[in-house]
Amino acid sequence: MQFIRAHVLVCGGTGCMSSGSRQVQAGLEDEIARRGLDNEVKVVQTGCHGFCEMGPLMIIYPEGVFYVSVKAEDVPEIVETHLYKGRIIERLLYREPLSQKSIPSYDEINFYKKQRRIILSNCGHINPDEINEYIAAGGYEALGKALTLMTPAAVTEEVKKSGLRGRGGAGFPTGMKWQFARQSPGEKKYVVCNADEGDPGAFMDRSVLEGDPHRVIEGMIICGYAIGADEGYIYVRAEYPLAIKRLRTAIAQAEEMGFLGKDVFGSGFNFALHIKEGAGAFVCGEETALLQSIEGRRGMPRPRPPFPAVSGLWGKPTNINNVETFANIASIIVDGAEKYAEIGTEKSKGTKVFALTGKINNTGLAEVPMGITMREIIYDIGGGIVDGKKFKAVQIGGPSGGCLPEDMLDLTIDYDSLTAAGAMMGSGGLVVMDETTCMVDVAKFFLTFTQSESCGKCTPCREGTKRMLEILTRITNGEGREGDIALLEDLARGIKQTALCGLGQTAPNPVLSTLKYFRHEYEAHIKDHVCPAGACSNLTGYTITDDCRGCGMCKKVCPVGAIAGEIKERHVIKHKVCIKCGACEGKCPFKAIRKGA
Amino acid sequence: MKSLEELKKLREKLQSDTKLRAADGIKVIVGMGTCGIAAGAREVMAALMEEVKKRGLAGVVFQQTGCIGMCEKEVLVDIILPGAPRITYGNVRPSDAGRLVAEHVINGQIVKDLVVAKSV
Ligand SMILES: Cc1cc2nc3c(=O)[nH]c(=O)nc-3n(C[C@H](O)[C@H](O)[C@H](O)COP(=O)(O)O)c2cc1C
């Protein structure tokens, strides 16, 4: 007899896999069989739940109990105590870091409470390799509705009305883009999904593709119907092997069920979908470079116009959207544009998925309504800064974005407010930095990235980013010169205005935004030869704090006479003379000398 | 896939497989403490599941619970219909499974001779 009374959902996202979920799942299947429960308990591998910090994650139904940091050694107890006897295992529950209260169910955890999960609603709750689970969750209803009850123009109109804007970075209105492609003359058209996801620290698109591939596929087919295309490509980087594998399975299942192929839903509409693996160059995320890469040529951007909607893949009208953009489509069609547009702000509708990384307690994936504040994301969802350190800045928008300081934490998140603040929505990477992070070093990090990813086609980007990087390098080495800040600003302006594509046009943003909000750190590096965060090794100066009693021990031990001060008064270190030997720090009886400035 | 109707039918059929991940529905709770297991709780649960399966009932959720202190009345089985009070049956044997499922789960009739408690 087989009667399934319990489902054990084991997270099979890349994060949980690397913390051992595969071993947990294998052990679980063995143990369940050993106890003779395999006819009543089913083990399901799901996609990412987003709470990667606490992985491997497990949910057991019907109780809906959420276990975190599950190890292979825990498996016998889970089977004996939970699955056999029905007792919840307290020690595997999630504990809220502040209250230390253990929380048995998913929805009660702060990390999830403030989230609004539309794109990620299935992620972690269904088996991505099973089209049936997607259908049971309401999947492909949007496609059926669009194809049998709506005209292509009506579908486009609905997407326009929803206010959806592209999630790939620039935030262009999606419905408008579809309309351009629809109205473009031509028999043959293409739909392309941009799954290149090149921003360092970003993994939203990967998680959607791994956790709910059919949602993206469904969005693409609907787009094909709306613009009159019968063929599509998903451009996904080869470094995402699991995403590619799940997509292949999903496409095969969709073909078998007749969601892809000829005469879908008996409407006469045909659609074929292919995967193109990219080699992981950042610039290939830029749409014109991406199209060249699909065509088998070297991925280099070209000037626009013509835009892809007019002349795209093999010269045919092409609509290109980001993974998350496509993942929004089904709920717009099923629930209607008005319902969708209830979420968000006036000009930014819906939700956005962010990848939380850096010095934050709950690293992971969070889907939030537009209009939420940065503070809510970082403190309520993200659980605050690691080790109780002080927040310094948050980098948003990847290499094209910017760094925002503490007094901007209450900024509401939408496309326009972020751009106005000198950052950018970008694809959704959020890197949180604490007081030990040097902002000049951060700018250097991103510029090192863009400089090495520059394709070299246009001079401003090729030469300009190199010169900017040279200047940043010398500043962090303690060799900054008078006038370097002005030179950086000058170069930045030039590159922004003249580079061929978005890569160069936005590459200076991390430098400009740190200059805007953390200029004093640049000045300290150049003028005082000090890195205030104590991060740049050549410039880790020392400071004497208020705890100084003026005993004079440090002055005596300093080999270069860099310390000044009268007995019984607070001493100071002359940074220009200091050779950073650290002798004073070890000598101070009051622990009043610390690294940094 | 030829029509929206066909998809909807398929979805309804498939939902019975994932239904136990939704929180509504009928709950059958079996006492699985040491006392319950010693009195044959596993066999009772297996018999109940067999009955539910045989009758093709969707949306019946099985859970286990620990000892509630009425050890001499084990095996204890609770049945909760949506919106109805929790009915506790005692001294349940595998041979009672058919009656519990047919009379209570399906028809909402409490099986009086087995009841030991009722609570909200
Ligand atoms: C250097 C560079 C890299 C980009 N990388 C990506 C990427 O990884 N994923 C993405 O969706 N869009 C990326 N874009 C944006 C695309 O050019 C394009 O705007 C986007 O795919 C459009 O989709 P959307 O309207 O749905 O946002 C990149 C742009 C530039 C200039």
C-alpha cells in the first residue's frame, strides 16, 4: 500500500548543496526506507528558499515545520522522532538571533515576515524537476488564459498596464518594449531571456531558474505570443550548471505536455525554446553583445539604435528581457494588471528580489515590495550587521551601482529614488559593509572588475577605466597625489558621457558615489596617509583614543618621534611621520591606541 | 495541452499530491508516544491510511503526537474536521479504522462507543 502522509522538502539550491544538502537527502532516503516508512513519506528536492545563511534547510509537511542547518548526522533523529513519532525537534528549529526564541514555522520568521513572495512563491516549495508540481501550484494557467482568451495586443496591453519595469538593470517599461517588438515589421521574430547574471554577489536569477524554471519559460512563451515570435533563446552562463540542467528538464517536460511546440492550447500558436550557454563574460549581459554571442560571434556591444526590437538576433526583431522580468508575467496575466499594480510605488510596481551579502547576519535571497526602505531590508529581514558592528554603507546595483551611507537607510527602494541618490536598482545585489570596510578599497574592487571585464572596443572604457584604476590603486597604496580626486571626477565624467555601452557608462558610478558620500576617506588616504577603516595595509595608521591618560609611554617607545603630547594630556600621532610599526599599541597600559584613524 | 479546461482538470488531479502542504483539510492525529506505540499505534495508523487510500479521499492529513497522559486508553486517535471540535477516540484497534473513516471522516458522524474526549 502506498499512502503518502508526509512530505520532506530538502533544499537543493546551490547554497544548500554546498553546505551538504545532498548528503542529507541521500541519508534521509536510506533511513526512511530502513524504517519502512518509504510508502508513506516522500522526500522532495526543491529549489532555493533564500535563507542560505541557515542551510541546509528542510520543511516537513503536513506540520510545515522548518528545520535549519540540518546535517547528515541529524537524519536518524529526524526520522525516528519527527517522522515516526511526530515530535518536533527543538534544537533544529530556527532561533531568532535577538530573542533566542525558537520558531517552528516558516511564516513566523522575521526573515520571511516582511517579504512578499510572488516570483519566489514556488521556490523551496515545489520540486523544480516536476512540471506536475508547477501545474498543481497554478502553473501554465496564464499561458492558457493568454492563448485562448486574449489577443496578442491585449496581452501586451495588460503588461503595459501593470507598470512592470525591466529587472535586468535599467528599468525600462516592459510592456512598451513588447509593443515595439510587436509593431516591428517582419515575419520572423525572437524572444531572448537574459540569464547572464554577471554582477559579483548576485544570485537572484540563478535561484529562480533553479527553483522554478517553468515560471520563466511560461513568461517567455507568453511574450512570444504577444510579439509574434515563434522561437526563443535563454542565454545562461555556463557557470550555472544546475540552472542549465533544471532548464533542460523543464523544457523537455513542457514540450512533452504541449506547452512548447506546435499549436499550443489549440490556438495555432507555435513556440520553440533553446538554451545558449555563455562563457561568463560580464559584457555579454549587455543586450547587443549577448545577441552577438548567441549568433556565435565574439560578444561585443554595438551602438544602438537600431534597438533589438527593430534589429536583433540575426537581424530580426527581438525582445530581450531579464529572468526576473519574465518571471513576473504569469501573475500579471492570471491576477490582472490592476491587482499587480497594487504592490509597489507609483512608478515602480511589484516586487524585487535582492541578494543579500556582505557583513549581514542573514545572507540570502529576499523578495520585497517596491517602496520598502533599505533599513527594513538590512535590519528586519537581514538581521543586522555581523558581530554587532556598526553599519557603514550598502552597495546596490553591482558594478554599475553605488554606495549609500547610513543617513540614507530610510530611502525607499524604487528605480527613481535610487538613481537620484547616485546608486541604481541594477539587478538586485545588495552588499552590506561595516565600519571595517574602506570605501576607497570598495571603489577599487568594483573598478578592478569592470576594467578587467571591459571588452576593449571603445577607448573611453578601455583606457579610462584603466587610468581610474591606477589612481585608485595608488591612493590605497598611500601614494595618492594632490589633485587625484579632481582627476578621478574628470575621468569619470568623460567615460560616462562617451563610452559605447552601459558597462563603460556606469563603471565610474562606484567611484562617484563613494566620492559623494565618503569623500573624507579619500582625503584621509591622500593627505594624511591614513586609511580610516584600517583596511589598506600600507595605511593602517594608529590613533590614540579618549582613554589616553598622558603617561608618555608611547612617546618614549616610538622610534621615529611621531607622537606628540604633554604629560597628563591626551597624546596624538602624526600620521605623516608614523611608520605604522605598532610599537606604541603594545606599550600603552590603557589600551588607548588602536588601528585605524 | 489543448485547452484551458484540460489544464484545470489536470491541475485538480495533481493537487491531491501536494495538498498536504496546504494547512486546511481533515486531520487525523495518532498518539505515537511509547505507550501508544506499545499498544499498536503504528498498526492503527497504517489501517487508517489504508482506509483513506482505499476510498480515494483527498485532503486528509495524518499527524502523530506524543503521550497525553491517558496511557491506559491508548491507542488514541484524534479526528478534526474543519470547523468542528477535536474528537478523541480511545482504545482504537486496527479493525476500528473502517468505521472511523466511513462514519466520522466521510459523514461527520462521531463514533460514540469509541469517544473518550471532545475539545475545541
Ligand atoms: C555591462 C552590462 C551587463 C549587463 N548584464 C545583465 C545581466 O547580467 N542580466 C540582465 O538581465 N541584464 C543585464 N544587462 C542589461 C541588458 O543590457 C538589458 O538591458 C536587459 O537584459 C533588458 O531586460 P529588462 O528590460 O527585462 O531589464 C547588462 C547591461 C550592461 C551594460
